[in-house]
Amino acid sequence: MIEPSLQLLLSQDAGVMSIVQGRFYPQRVPQDGARPAIVFKWISAERWCHLQGSSKVAGPHLQLDCEASVYEDAKQLSDYVRLALDEYPLQQGLATPQVVGGFSIQHIYLIDQREDDSPPIAANDLPVFRVMLDFRVRYSET
């Protein structure tokens, strides 16, 4: 699973952590979970082979939802996430690949960005504003 490695990268970013304060979730925010938060979703993955078998290289398409009950917070969080991950490790002036959390990450690229919202259902509910960032990650599996 590459998600913990991406969470490690994001947790090292002061802007991201100033908003989410460690709230990272797989698939969805729990019913009693707090927002703002980042939700990791595995959309699909390519795996490459060569004549000797698996190359141990994967290229998943991951969606990171930046969720908040205030629209501006969701937008600001998505900007911090985009700046932390898009074109990693090149945007930080690092050589490729970089080992993060046991995975050798060759590159991370933002491939799509969209917005959505969910109105409150009950009287005491808050709205949920969401900016969905789709990333292509290429890394070597161990």
C-alpha cells in the first residue's frame, strides 16, 4: 500500500498539517470523524511486466479528497496538497527516485481536479465541501 507513504509526505508539510492536524482517512471520513480531513481512495493501478515477469513497478491512480465544512478551507487544503505532491520529487529539487515509507517513488503527477459538495441532511449537520485531486503515482514495489 502506497497510501501510508503519501500520508507521510503530506504530514511533513506544514500547510497541510495546519489544516488537517493528522486527520487522514481511507475511503471516507467516519461518521464521527472531524473535518477538515484528507480521504485516500484507490481508483485503479497499472502494473508493468517484462520478459522475465513482473517489473515490480506500479502506477496507481489515487484520489485524495480534501474535505471541509467551509468551502475556503477545502480549497486551501487542496492547494497545499497539490503543492506538496504534484511533480514530487522533482519540484523539491530532489533526484529520482526517493524512498518514502519503504517505497521507491519515481514520480507523482496531478492528473485531474474537481469539486463537489454535500448539503446538510439533518438540522445539526454541517455541509461538506470537497476538492478531489487525482494523482498518478509511479513507484517500485518491494
